[in-house]
Amino acid sequence: MDDTVDYSDTELLNLGQQFDQQALAEIYDRYSDPLYRYAYRLTGSEQMAEDCVSETFSRYLNALEKKKGPRDLLRPYLYRIAHNWIMDQFRKNKSEISIEATTQPFVARDQHVDDAVSEKEQAELLRQHVERLSPDQRHVIVLKYLEQMDNAEIARIIGRNVGSVKALHSRALNNLRDWIG
């Protein structure tokens, strides 16, 4: 018999603050893979992505121990921790955020080889152009299109207001349109 409980985000948030072990395990299960993919897309490194996930959950638990942490939304809070950790790593190493090649499309079995090659070439060209964006613009594009977040969530994660996120998004799309032609 399966004893798993399907918690809502609000229930997880409240139970996590009470150090409910089942809820904390569910939080990890629910968010570790998406956070890993997010970190990997930005760093291009499996090790850095693993370190990011580990540090994100460590910081979350430390915040809970201090009676701090998220009060209303868990996902943006965890992504904000990951965002800050990644930015700290890039500042330390003076390197740039990279959009990993994991954004390339999957080739279907029945797809013609020429079409598949063309799609891969287009995806690579788009990836190269996205890497030319400013770090803030790139971050908004990753969160919006790869992580499928709305502007309010993105604003919470990057520490800006929704208007600023919309402006960054608009400038990023305009730049991409100009560069792609």
C-alpha cells in the first residue's frame, strides 16, 4: 500500500516550517530535479548543478531553523536561493552564464534527417544568440521559456519588479530578433 500524500504547495510550505519529515522529503522530491536542470542550463556543469541543489536545500533548512524562509510561495523562494548561489559562483570565477546545449530539440524517429539537421542547426544558432544577451536578459529567457515561469515568479527570483522583468524580456526578444534577422 502506498502511503504517499499529495500535498499542495501551501501544505508543503506549512508542514516544512514544522520540520515534518515527509513534507521535507516531498519538497526535495518535487523541486530537486527542476532546480538541477535550471542550474545545469545556466552553468553547463553537472558538478555545479549538483552543488547548487545541495546548497539550495541546505540554505532552505538553515532558514527554517532560524524561523525564516518563505511565508507564501515555495518555488520562487528555492529558485531565488539557486539564482543567488549561481551568481555568487560566477562572480567568484568571473565567468559567464551559459545556456547549455540541452535546449536542442529531440529528433523524432520518423523525422527526415535533413529536417532534423536543420532544426539542430537552428537551435544551435539560437543558443549562441541567447548567450550574447546580458546576464539579466538571459536569466529571464531561461526562467520564462525553459522553466515556464510567469513574470511574477521571475520577479521574485531575480529580485526585480514585474515591470522590470517585462522590460528585460522585451529587450531580450528584440535583441534576438535583430541578431537572427
